[in-house]
Amino acid sequence: MTPALVVVGAGPRGTGVLERIAANLTEVYGDHPLDIHLVDPHPPGGGRIWRHDQSPLLWMNSHAEDVTLFTDDTVEMAGPITPGPDLAAWAAAYRESTLPPPAVAAGPELDAEIRGLTPAGFASRRLQSAYLGWVHARVRAALPPQVTVHEHRRAAVRVEGAPDGLQRVWLPLFVDASAASETVGLAEALDAEAPAMVRSMSTDDHKEAAAAFVEKRDAIFRGV
């Protein structure tokens, strides 16, 4: 079985963890295979706070030149430095069509903001979302070929195991069909949900819930 690492939260902190893995993995882990599971119900990169789907009236409180997920020689750390553009430099490269790959479109509604953003200026959360999405895509592209990344658009509900040993991360069985329909269509989302519903009805917890309802008592769930 391939060793697995679960990162709960795929926003800026999760992306930062992924970036450090990409920078250090070959030296400390060699060419061994590794599965990385990203758990977050929101899009990777921006996460919940910096998601694109929010009001354009919400702005950052840091200058664009002070916002970055990359390291430089001012950072005290173990491991290699992997420099990259801050938010202001990223916006400049974007509007000058010199942005290094991967190409991530910011969207026409952000073009005017990108054209007007200065290093000492303040960006909207939506523009920060576009930057973080690009950073995440670049970090993913830098991972060694033996690493496989799996995205789970769900929220972790429980973590089991000793802090210094193997742990298990529990995810909800169901996915919101209305949310899934935004990308795959409602019919496909319902078809995908049906097998999960059948499986859930065969679990001990489902049987316990039914028994507790009939017996008018509190259910005792064990997660199985």
C-alpha cells in the first residue's frame, strides 16, 4: 500500500505545506511513491476565506508587495528556498503577459483591478483568490512524478489516532448534490450519490439510528 499523507485545508496554509513538500521531498524521501490527500470543501489555493465567490467589496488589509506564499533569503528555515512572485509582481506579470506557467485566468471582471494594482496598493479578496489559485497550481506542478494528489471537496469530521503515530481522517459519506451539480450536472450528481446512500443504509450506525427512533432513545453512533 502506498503511504498516504492527508492535508486538511487546501487554502494558503495547506498550499504552503504542499510547497514545502515539493521543495524537500526528493531529498528526504527519495523516489518512493506517496499519495497526498487534500481535504477542503472549497477550491484549493484560496480556500474558504479567499474564495472567488464573494463580494468584490471585500478587500485585503496588506499591501500587494507584502503578500506571498514563496520563500526567499529572509526566511529562517531548514530546506531549500523556492522563490516566486509576490501578489504585486504576479499582477504585473499577468498584465504584461509574462506570467510563468501554469496559466491561470483571473477572469475579465478582474482585468481592471489587475491593471491598476500597484505594489503599495490593496487587492480585493477575489484577486487574491486568483493569485492563490495560480500558486497552488504551480506548487502542484512542482511535485515529483511519484506523488499523486487526490482532492476531496469535503470537510474532515474527525481525526483518530495518536499524535505521534498513524492517524485516520474521517470524511462525510455524502456530497451536497446541489454543489456537485455546478460542475457535473444534477443528474450525474444524483447518480453519484445513489451508491453512497445504499452503502450508508447497510452501516451499523444506520441500523442504530433506526432502532433508536423506534425505541424513542438517543442513538449511540460508532462511526461504522
